[in-house]
Amino acid sequence: MIDVDIEQRRGRFELAVRFSADAPVIGLFGPSGAGKSSVVDAIAGIGRPTRGLIRINETTLYDSARGIDVPPERRRVGYVFQDGLLFPHLAVEANLLYGLRRRSAAERFITPARVIDLLGLGALLHRTTRTLSGGEKQRVAIGRALLAQPRLLLMDEPLAALDDPRKAEILDYIERLRDELRIPIVYVSHSVPEIARLADTVVILAEGRSVTIGDARTVLGRAGGDGIPRVEPSFPPNPAPRTHSQEHATQIRARNRFCGTVRHVLKGPVSTEVTVSIAPGIEVASVISTGSADALGLEVGKSAHVLIKASSVLVGVD
């Protein structure tokens, strides 16, 4: 269980966020400047609230009323930043073991061998960080955070600096961590597909306020038995013989129906992120099952219909 009820002022920006959640992955979602990083900084102890309470299970990390403010190094909170922030003078193995050495034997519950296996780091141990790709650096950063034996893992836009293939790679690894380790994760992003794929509970922030909190399926307008939010793509009519999916699309009555061009396809083992351009400067992103993407033959450059269920749309403004 994570309880956060904090207020903070930084210049003209006021933060007032309150939520309680008991879920494997809590998604903090909102546009740039909404206060997402300020919240995770407060949980980590990097930023100090003006007043409030931060508690993980039965451990209070911050309580202004009782004068409690646990130092960052004693909070046992792992933090993964956008760019990894690895130690450039240390090899991969030394980076991984840095946090482990700061924990007593009684605090250790994750072994280096398990982390190396989960994140596929065996071949990288003796390499310098300067020789790593962006995706490899993030895997090492995640491993270092895990080996600090955290009671909570904070991930602040961990995919923001990566290209699409590396994003798909890291998402697969984060899913493995979520499914195989019992460490709650607070995952920060302004990407609907990322939050929809990973999070169980979603907290939506806007202008420093927590405006919506709830089950990810409900908050993000998920539909379908597999929990994947859907914008239904299919091919538009053309002179060639129609497939079943093409015929299906032309027969569906929907006011919010657009024809566009597939600009981006990012496949994972279970789900696939698809982006369709429906007008100059306007793109629609959706996560569908990989099986559906394969059945539709979705490829960059192909035409596709986009059918949008209005109640499943979440609008944010950067």
C-alpha cells in the first residue's frame, strides 16, 4: 500500500496530490508540467513537501505533523531516471553492485544473479558504460536500482530518451519485473500506451493536482477481455478484394471514423502500439493485441480506418 498526501510550492507552481493505492504498478499520468516528477522526487526524498504524508505499507517516510522526514539513503526507494545516470568511471558490474554494498545481509532479498538473469545483463558485466546502447544503459540502471533492495521502485519516464525498438525491449523487461518480483512500481509517463500496458492503478495529474484516481481499465477507458485499450484499425475500401476485416470496417456505423496512414508499429509479445496519422499534425495512438495487428497486416505506410469510441478517449494538453 502506498499513501501519498502532499502539498509543495516551487516558485509559482503549487503541488497538491493525494492518492492511496495497493497495486503492482501505479501509473502517474499527465502532460508535461503536471507535477509527475515532483511527486516521485518527494517519495524518494529528493524534494521536500511543504506539508503532508508519505507512507509505504507500515513505514512512514514523511509526516510533517509528526516531524518525520527519513533521509533519501534510508528510504529504500529505487529510482530510475530518464537517462539512467550511470557512473561513467565504473564498469557495468560495479554499477550494479554499488547499491547492494550499502545494504546489510538482513535487508537483501534480491540476488545479483537473479537481476542479471531477469534483465539479460550477463554479457555486459565487464563492459564500460560508454560502450552501451541507450537500451542497455537503462537495463543496467534498472538493475542497479533493484540491487539496492528497494521497498518501492520509482521509474520516471524511463523510455523517454529511447528509440522505438529500444522502448519495446525495455517494456518487455519491465513487464518481467512486474510479473516476477514483488516490488511495487510507480511508473511516470505521459504516454497512454505505456501506462495502459503496465499499470494496474492510474493517477492522473493536471496542473499540480491529482484529478482522477482509479483502476487503469476504467480510467483509461480500456475495452476488451485482455485489458488492452482499443482504437479499431482496419483497411479502407479499395478495388482489391476485401478481407473480412475490411468488410467489417465498412459495415460499422461510427460517427468518429477516420481514414489515415499507419506511421508507427511497435510490436511486443502480447500487445502492439500502432500510430495512425489522420490529418496533418494529428495522430492517433492505440495499443491492440499483437495477434490482431498480425491479422490486419498493419505496416508503416499502409492505409487504415480508425474508429474511436468517444468514451474511451482521454485528452491531455502539453
